[in-house]
Amino acid sequence: MVDRAVGVEIERKFLVAGDAWRDAVVQSQRLVQGYLTRASQPDQACSVRVRIGAQSAWLNIKSAVAGIERREYEYAIPRADAEAILAEFCKRIVEKVRHHVPYGGRMFEIDEFSGDNAGLVIAELELESADAPFDRPPWLGREVSDLPRYYNTNLLHRPYSLWSAAERRSEPTRPEPRRPAPLDDAC
């Protein structure tokens, strides 16, 4: 875990090239998540997510800002409550296995998606500042931090299985929508 200001997430996202990272995995966890609100909706300043992993569950609130630095609040909730919320309020879910891979003194989280997003593999790296240096592993591909289509909330409603070949190569096919909301916007 990276030391960071309370309520601020600084995270970079990358495509993953090849499978060389698999030999370095130290932990893996299946995650299931659904959204109560989506940041990509015009009238939303944030997304509200419920996530279940192993025996734990969390409620997460994240600001609707494209890029690597966003407001984020996360709270542990009872797993039974999370299961009920997903069943009652979330018509669609995102499923993935999160693999923890150490490299260069940092911990990369590699999300291997399943279901409608099968085939998509994204590496995430939390940092203490937006310009913090890090060693780049050879399996780390193109950075996609500023491309909203890679955000989980967007994968829910336009899954990887529907992307064009150009989108899968991370080529822009049309300008991606951005919501330049200030970091201190609240839900």
C-alpha cells in the first residue's frame, strides 16, 4: 500500500504485454463489483461501487475525473450486505482476478478480466504523487490512464467484447468523453 493523502488515489493504468508477469505473482484474488452510480453519467460527480473479494467487501466512492489523480473513499462493509446490494441494485457486474506482482520496490496490481471483458488485462500502480518515478517492467505496455473506456465503471456498460480492433489496440477511434470536475466535488 502506498502512503497517500486521505481521500486521494493516484493510480496509473497500463496495458499488459505478454505473460512474463505471471511467474512473479505473489497473491491473487477474485473480485466482483457493481455500481450504484456511474461517474460517466452526465449528472454524476462520482461513482459508487460495491466490491467483494474473498471474505471481505467494500463500498467505494470515487470522483468523476479522468486521469491519474482522483478523490477516493473506501469503507469495509459486511460481505452479506455487499452480496445483497449487488443482487438488489446492480443489474451488471464486473468480474476479474487481481494479481499482485512486485517489481522495482513497488506492487503492481494486474487485473485479468472475465465475462464480457475476458481478454482484457490491465496493470495498475498506485503512487504517492503524480510524478513519482518507478521502474518499468518489461511486460508493461502502453499507458491508458487517460482513456475512460478502461475504467471499470465504463467496462460495465461497454465491455471489452464490444470494442473494435482499433479500440483493443488502444488506438483512438473518436475523442473519449472527459469530465473535468474538480477533485473536491462531492456526490
